[in-house]
Amino acid sequence: QHHHHQEPPPPPKPAPAPMPAQQTGDHMALLSNWAGQDVNLQQHKGSNHERKNQWNTDGLPDAARRIVEGDRDSPSWRQKLQALEGVLCMDANHADMDALAYSSVYLFWVGVGAIACVEDASHYRPNHHANASQKMYESIEAIERVASNAGGRFAEECRALIRRLHPRLPAFTAEFTQSVPLTRIRDIAHGKGDKHGKCREVRAEIKHTIQNKLHRCAGPEDLVATEKMLAKLTAPGTDYPEEFIEEFRIFHRELKDFFNASSVTDRLEKQCREGNPPGSVTEGVNRFVRAKATVDAIPGSNQSDPQLLAAIEECLHALCDLRRSVDHEINHGQLAGEPPDQRQQWRLAEIGLEDYAFVLLSRGINALGAESDPPRNELTGAEISSALRMLAAASDATALSSGGGAGEEFGHIAHEAGELANNLPGGEQGALRVRAVAERARRSAEDYCNLLSDLFDGRAAALGRSLGIDGHTVEVFTEGQIRASVVFQSAKLASHLLRAARTATGEAGWDCLVAGEVVGARLVSVPRLDPSDPTIRSLTADAPAVLLVQSADGDEEVSTCGPGVAGILLCHALPHLSHLALRARQAGVPLVAIEDPNLVNHARSLTSAPGVRFVAQPSNISLDAAEGGYRGGGGGGGAAAP
């Protein structure tokens, strides 16, 4: 599951010339990602007080205990935010990593409805939420500043957590801290735009489901209700007055602004229109908006379309330049002197640009044929250069976000990939240099994913159990953070470049996803990695096997297949940061994807051998017959080879 900020929306509709008036596009920020109770549009007064969570504080560290106790005593979103103040407002020089990490997980689940927000029988307008948000923002901003100056692993961890906290806090600009914010919805409920009374029924639903609820006890569920109503008003075959719909669209944008769920172009254009940013930032925004409009105007995702690839490269270049300009201005320039509410909006714009880089990279990866089935193995020189420029942009994006030593390494990769793209040698020399930078990029991506796993895995599990969160929601939390990040796209690009480099140099067509070595285990062919398969169920730690898996979606588990899986050979390509690859890495089970049909046939010929010797290393993969008798390695009965 992905929050609307972690999983970027599809490319918005084409934008006109730079800095136009705000558009009326119906970008739904939360509806499709909602994991909470169903939100019903109703024409009568009513409220929901049902909470299905639990609050067990046994064995929790102090920060998690305070969050769980705070949630227990805080039914509404306002109360949850105010309770979290006591956790996140701390001395910036003594940052509590537990407080940052548990709060990040907690606010994510609150934001998507996995932790219910219900009415608390009080009447507090949204300005109270905004005031709590400002206190927490100023605290985490100060922590981030101290951490960035300190550098190292501490900076990497703090930045990874704080960048995930920023989008979870509501806005506290002047329009939301005033005593009676979001008044447009009252005018709509009273008939604004409904000259002939055609909207009486929906106005009643708006009044009771949105207006009254929002003004007495706002929560994320109000954005869901608003998006449901907008979908109803604009559904095919309806004939509600356009003036009424337009008023509701404007309110929808205002509510997205409050929940900090606006699209990146909406936020940038609003900040330029209503604020006073430095000229370099305004120029950067104009350039990005123009480049984005060019990409959006090219239909489909035609593979190898030079026009599309060039447009994506230019948009990524404009995006990266703008992010660095905004980040510099917030930390050291004119924007550093702006009030906190403006600094929050510019920081969210910078984070939103990174989210949109994910969307652009996804489209570029598709255009390069990396997602086709099977993936393309041969790329032209121009396509390799394009992939390298995208890898450079992805690495630059991650460098800015991560900070510390990881930031420096991603910065080096961005420079190396960009230089190689502009001066790509022909033949084997070029292929070997491509392989070197791609392997470096993939190692760094895996290292950064390990950092996220270290930060979130245990904490999400502990907090999820304590709050009674659905098991699947807990299990996929860390993976969701990884798969929604730009680093996931950089790993895909690296794998695609490695595939092309192997083809160009005539190397064997297989890919090491998890390193290790297994000697003496049998090689057993199975259709899928299915724990209910009788063949897999029959394996034991004392008599394990290397599995030759014909097909996998990438969502499979390794641990549920038992201790008898010593290694896995998959008969097709697989993303390095897929669920299966991440779980195999955690379990220490060697995993190789075979991309050459001849190698698949070679592997099948060994299923009758008494045993195999299976070596999986990035630069050395081999599979040969061996004497039977398992002698360690892989999962289950032993540790993976270093």
C-alpha cells in the first residue's frame, strides 16, 4: 500500500504555457489508496465513532509506547496530531531516532486510514490541526538541519525519516490558521453555483458528510469523501451544473492544499503566483513546467521513440536543477528567511519533484523496453546513452535526498553516468564501462534499501502488532517505501544496462540478484514458488534443494517455503528490488534470474544429477553437476556465501 505521496500519480493532463492559472484537473490524491473504513455520502446528520484498533504497549520502546498511548486517548485526527507533538518536538541536538521512525510509520497509517480517525464529540476547526503541524514541522526541520551538518549515517537516517514525515503533516499557511478556514464548502452546501436547484440532494450530502464534519472534526476521511463526491458529480451521464461542479473542484483543490496532497505543478505554480521566490527558482519552475508539458503531450509510451526519450531526459534535467535550486534556497538562500509556513510549502514542492521523477523514470524505463516481457536485451548506442542519462538523474535525485556518505556515492554515480552518456565508446570497451557504472549504481541502490529496511522493518512490525494493524499492511510497509522511491527506478535502469552490456560482450545471460553458493543440493524444477507445492513441502533443512522456478510474479515469499530452499534459479528476468528479491536477500537464499533460453535448457538438464554446485556472484555465476550430499550454503541449512 502506498500513501498518495509515496506512490506518485500518473502523469497529469498536458499543461499550457509556463505559469498558467491553476488548472481544474481532477487529480484524486487519496481515494485509490484509502485503506480505512468505507466513507459513505449521507443526506442526514451522523458520525462514526467506531475504532477497530487495539493498544498494547507491552515491550515497546519509550517513543512507540507514547505513540500507542497517545493514539488510544486520541480518537480524532486533531487529537492524534496534538499527541504526536509530545513525541516529535525535541531538542534538535539530541534527536531520538525511535521517535522519528515510529512517528513516520504511524502517520503513514493514519493518512491512509489503516488507523481510524473518528469524531471525538468536540468542535474544533482545522486551524487547530494546522497549529499542531507548525510546531512539529519546526522541530523536524531543526533536527534535519543539525543532522545534515553532522553528515554520515546519522544524516542518512534522519533525512530518510524526516522526508517521509513532511508530507504527512497538514499545511499551516495563513488560509488554514485563520479562525474559520475552508469556508467555500459552506457556500456550496448553501447553493452556490446551483442556480436552478438541481443539486439539492448532493448539497444535503455535502452538508452532512463534508461541511459539518470538516468544520467540527477534520480528518483524512474528509478528503476521501470529497473525492467520492467529485467522482459522483463528474460521472458520465450526469448533468449537474458546470458552475456548481467548478466551485466544488476549487474546494477540492483547497482541501488537497490543507492535507498537503496537491500535485507538484499545482503547488509550484501557487507558490510562484502568491509568494516571492528568487528569480532563479521562478525560472527553474517555468523551465520544468514547459518540459513537463512537452512530455505530457507525447501520447502513449512508444518504445524507442527518440522524441519521447529526449523529452523525458530534458524534463528530468530541469527537475533535478529545480530541486537543487529550491533545496539550496531553503537551506542557505532567500527562502531560508521566509516564515515557516512558506518553508514547509517549498520543502514539499522539492519532495513532490522527487516523487514526479519516479513517474518520469517509469515512463522512460517502459520506453526503453525494460518492462516488456521478456525485457529487451539489445539497445542501440543512443538508447544506452539515454538510459545512462536517466540513471544519472535518478542517482542525482537520490543524492540530494539521502545526504551523508550515501549522498556522496550517488553523486559520484550521477557524474560518472552522465559523463559516459555524453562520451560513450563503441564496442566492448563501451559495454564494459557501462557494466561498471551500472554495477556501482545497483550496489548503492541495494545499500540504500538496506538502510530503509533497518529503519522500518522491526519498528513497523512492533507498532503494527501493538495497534492491531492488519498483518499484510504491516508486512508490506517497508517494501512500499522502497518500491515508491526513485532508488527503485535506478535499480531497474542499472539492471537494464547490465543486460544490454552482457549481450554486447557475449557474456552469459543470467543475473545475480542475491549472492551465495550451494554445493551438493539437488536441483528441482517447480512451476512456481508455491509453499503448497508437494515438491517444495517435501524439502527439509537436512535435505534441501536448489529450485529451478519456471515463473514468478516477484511478489512471492521465501520464508513460507520452509528451510529446505537452499537457492533459487528463476527462468526469466526479475527486478532486483522486487519483493521476492528483497525477501531472498533477507533470508540469505542465493537467487539468480536466467535470461537466456539456452541456459534454462542447461539448468533443466541438471535436474537428474545427484547434486549441483551453484555459485551466484555478480561477476561469476555458474551451475554444474556435483556429487550428492548437501554441504552448506544458501538458505535453510547454512549461511549464504559472502
